Amino acid sequence: MNTLLVCINRRTNPDLPSCGTRGGLELAELAESECTRLGLDIHVERFHCLGLCELGPNLKIAPEGDFIHTATQQDLLSVLAGLAAGSA
């Protein structure tokens, strides 16, 4: 089973970028609902910091996947569709 890490970190200093303030939480919610809808055997983990806030929001398919920086809902849907196609 793969794990989809979705950074939801919110830095306490609002002057510093963070994934949570750039849509990370919404991406996690979308990932959870889409994985269920598509019947994917993927665990969605709401991660509190991937260390790349300047590039966020950030996603990563663990363990072997690449990071997806400045992730959008469309990016997430494309990744999940690719995983669904590969598991069919």
C-alpha cells in the first residue's frame, strides 16, 4: 500500500509561507474523498511538515514517489487518476 503525504503545516508566523495556508488541508480532504471514491488502496496521511514550505503546498507518494510542489487540486486528481489506471 502506498501512502500519500499531504503537508498541512501552518506556521505560527503568518509572514512565512506554509502548506496549510496555501490549500494543504483542502488537498488532504480531496485526496481522502477521491481515494474512497476511486477505491484506491492508498493511505492519506496529513503530514505536519515536509520541510519545503516555500514550495508548498507539497504532496509525496511514499515511499518511492517524487515530491509535487505548488500542488493544485488538478495536480492531485491527475496523480490519483494515474494511480487508479495503474492499479486497474
